[in-house]
Amino acid sequence: MERRSRLEVVSAKEEVREPAHTPEAVIAEILSLIQNVAVLPQVIGQIVEATGDTEGHVARLERAILVDPGFSTMLLAQANSAFFALPKKVTSIREAVMFIGFKGVRKIAMTVGAFDLFIGKTDSGSLRRRHWWRQSLETALFCQVVAPSIEQVKADEAYTCGLLHLLGKTLLDRFDGEKYQKVQAAVDQGAPDVLAERAVFNCDHVQLAGAAAEKWRFPEVLILGLNYFTPTRESSPTNNLRATVALGSKVVRYLGSGLSVAQIDSNLIPAWILETLDLTDNRLKSLIFAGVAGLEAASTMVA
């Protein structure tokens, strides 16, 4: 069958007619109707807020963690794991925070919170969301590894944005799974996911993730960093972060489609990413190899 253009694939579908609501109205409706996933679990939100404060106190973070027995247990298990190889067992949340550090606690909290938002405790059957979760975690790990080699990009911020950059997909899917199936059908025929989402929902996952992050009162740098789809134009300190997340997402998607590391070159990476990060062919290859090596080293986390 002759492959139609991407836009033709979307427009040819009767079910992807554009709704009458504005994107802003649709996003507000989605976030208001799915409160169970549109609100970051309270403990995670408090941890993100506490660890984002350079003057934060251990006692404040300890209080936020103690209200969630499940997360408290996970944090203690992490502190006592072979990774830290501590000389004695950690028996309190305060000790765990001191050993792991604020950034480490924040990373664990974000990963746990994002997993619950993508998969949910009673959502084991959603293969689509599990695929997005794996892709998001791999992007986060890739971005964390390459961030130290890129100016103005912090590893923890790159990890968080990579982890949440596809969150809007699962919010759309939870809002109306049947409609997202129509998006998936168009994507399977060659339509870009963002365009297919706009045609079906009149908003896309990138816009929705940014709106959710604002609702959760995330720092502005993270809200802006989630916009990995729109090319950078005006000068901004977050441009490199956005481009890093976009690069990570592209590389992970290509690897998932069956391409080898050697096959991913500058011809497959959008020009705006290359220009923003000032990537020559050799520097791009170096970043990709380093990022993929980091993925392989952390393969047990995404198994």
C-alpha cells in the first residue's frame, strides 16, 4: 500500500476531526476530571518542593516522607542497598536522607511518583502506558548521563524532565482511552504523535505535561524543560535543557525502533537540536555513545 503523507493519514480519519474546544479549555477539563492522576501524590510534591530549596532542612524533608509508609520503606531499602555499601544499617529516615542526599531523595521520589502516574496500582494491563514508562525512564537516564557534557544543564533537572516528558500521553489515555486508540491508529500509519493528538483531542501531550507541571507548582526551569517538541527560538537558559531532553527522546525512540547506535547520526536528529547544543557529527556521536552506555549500565532499572 502506498504510504500517504503524515498529515493525510490524520485528516483521512473521520474520528480525528478537531473538537470545538480550545486547547486551553480541553487541558483544563482533562486536569479537572482526572484528579486521581492530575495531582502529583502529596508526599512526592512535598519532597520535590523541599529538595528544590537550597536552604531546605532535613527535618522538613523527614516530615514529608514519614507520612507515606510505602515511600519510607523504599527509601530505607535504597539507603541500605549494596550501592551505598554503608558500614552500618540505616534505621531512620533522617539517616537515609543524610546518606542519600537531597538530590538522591528527589530522584527516587520522582521515579516512584512518575511510575504511579504512568502505570497506577491497578493498571497492569496497559501495555501502551508501560511502553511510555520504559521510554521515559530510558530518556531520563540518557539525559542524566550526557548532562555534565552540556553547558547550563544540570543532571537532576535533565533526569526529571526526561522522566516526565511523555506524562501527557498517559493523562490523555486515562482521560479517554478509546480516543487515544484513534491517536495510536494514526501514529501506526505514520502520523506524528503530537499532530495526531491535536487532531483527536485538540491538545497534545507536550502541552498537557507542561500544564500538569504548573498545577504541581514545579520550578519554572522544569516546566519549560518539558517542552521538548517546539524548536528553541529566543535565547533562554532552558534552551539547552529542552534540547537535551529532545535529543534523549529521539535517541531512545530510534533504539526502540530497531536502529543501532551506529545508525543514529545527524541526519536523523532535528536541526534545531543540533544548533541549540552546537553539536558537530563527532560530538553528537560521542554524546550518543555515552548516553547509551549509561542506559546499558542501568538496564536492571528498566527491566
